[in-house]
Amino acid sequence: MTAVLNAVPETSFAEYEALKAVLDTASRRMAITVVGEVNTQGRAFAVHVATLGTADPLAPAIGFFAGIHGLERIGTQLLLDYMRILLCRLEWDELLVEQLRSIRLVFMPIVNPGGMWSMRRSNPNGIDLMRNAPLSAEGQVPFLAGGQRIGPWLPWYRGRVGAPMELEAALLLRVVEEELIARPVSFALDCHSGYGFRDSIWFPYAKSTRHIAHLPEMYALKAMLDGAYPHHRYVFEPQSVQYLAHGDLWDYAYDRVRAPSVFLPLTLEMGSWLWIRKNPMQLLKREGMFNPIKAHRTERVLRRHTDLLDFLARAAYGAPRWLPQGTSRQHMMSRAIELWYRRRRA
């Protein structure tokens, strides 16, 4: 990464140049598509998607997304690191080769290149992409943070009522529709960094305290993570446990799924207060609120979360073996409601 940082032209940024380098290396292994182009201040950035694995439309798939918020660079760095790891392993790891004959991996590491280039949470139009879907919360949202229509000069701006979704949001949803929810089983992991001392894994809904139809599947996935990595530090819960929000893209994508398809979208929220506590001076930098600044802490973060990405890819591969059915599914639904909803209401 240091070499890339030193070589970045003024018309680009480090993560974008790193992505192009990874895609150049991956050209033999991955199918690479430019799904759109974002223009800002006379600069044009392609929005790339890379896929790896089987082309069977009925095979399980998992999508990895990052860079929806331009200030949260660590999510993009995590996906780029994982892509490098996979490309290296494909040279010798026969088990990975076998795994990819049965699943499909989809990578969209920089959804919002204009925001990342200009070092802002929103896209170049001042709109927060995670508040931009055409839906509203079913309860009270936190002021501003839950999504607002006052104006783009304040954070968390949703956009004008009735306006089309922003290009970046529409591109993400198109990839989700074409690569993921059209399949019988699919997963998504959207990588962010946010306030808190804990790393969290959130799932829909953000708009409502109602539970999703695939709550038993989420419960089974959590139980598998707990069993496979008993010392992990993730808080695994619906986003609504923390707060409600308007316009969540993953709520919108999830509601477009039709039975009997199973779609399990997850959001990784890496707790940025962990890095700030270790290095309070990084608050003096704009990106310091959302990213580890020192190199050794960045490396530690990348190491800590790579196991999660690998776990989810294996869970997709093994989906026929663990997806709950029949009375087992009903039992898991009851346990999940007790864990995530009834205790909170009490």
C-alpha cells in the first residue's frame, strides 16, 4: 500500500489505484466488469465489479461490497486484501479451487468512488447512499442520523422526495439483483466503519422493529459463527436494535426477494472508537474518525476480519447442509425472536 500511496496521481486516490492493480493481477482468474462511471469535478471513475467462481445461475453466491461511504476507506482495504489472498491461494489451494466450482463470489470494493476521492461520506451530490432508497422507517429515527431531507449541507441527506435513486445506489442494487437475489440462495456483506468500541454484524431491518422472513436462517448463521469462532468479538443483531433509519439500501434489496429464494444481507460495522482510543490524535485528521491511521493497526484490522469473509464464503458453499427446514426452522424462529426481539421489548 505504501508504494501505491506514493504513486497516486492527483486525479485519483490510493484505494482506486490499488483496486486497478488487483484487477490487473486478477484478469486471468476473475471476470471484471465496469458497471458504470461516476463523474465529479471533471474526473471520471469507473465502478468495477469482479466475479470469481462458477457461472451456474443456481449456485449459491455471496457479494462483498465496500466504499458506500467515501470516508470509510478501511472496508475497501479489507476487500482488496481478501481479493489478493484469494488470488494467491488459487495458485496452490486445491480446496479453494473445488469450493469455487460450486459457489460464486462477487466483489464491488468501491461503490462510491467520487465520495472517496473527495473524502466525504456522501456521494458527489451530497447524498448519503445508505439513506437513498425509496422507503421510510416505520418508527421514529434519530435526528439527522436516521436520514434527513433538510439539505445536502448536513450529513445523512436522503435526497429530494420522488427523485430517482443516485447512480451509485442504483448500480449496487442492479448488481445485487443480477448476481445475488435471482439465485435460490445468496448472501451479501457490506463493509463499513462506525462509532463504537465493538465490531458489529447487522442485518435488516433498519426501517422497522419487525423481523425479516429469514430470521431462522440468520439465527443459524450466527450459531455457526459462534461455534466456528468461539472467541470472535462481533455483536450479531438486527440493525433496529441500535436505531431505525430511512432509505436503507439493504432493506430495499431484501424486500425485493421473492420466495422461495433466500437472501441474507449483512453489514459489517468495524468499531472505529477502538482505533481512536489507542490513538486520540488521529481525530485531528478528517479520515481519522472512521479508519485506523497507523499502519500496524490497519494490518491488525485486516487480519481480524479476513476470517469473517472466509467463513461467509464457506457458509455459502455449505448452504444445503445447514439452512434450516421444517420443524427445525420453526424452532429456530422461536429462539431468534426470543434472542433479538422479545427480550428487548420486555
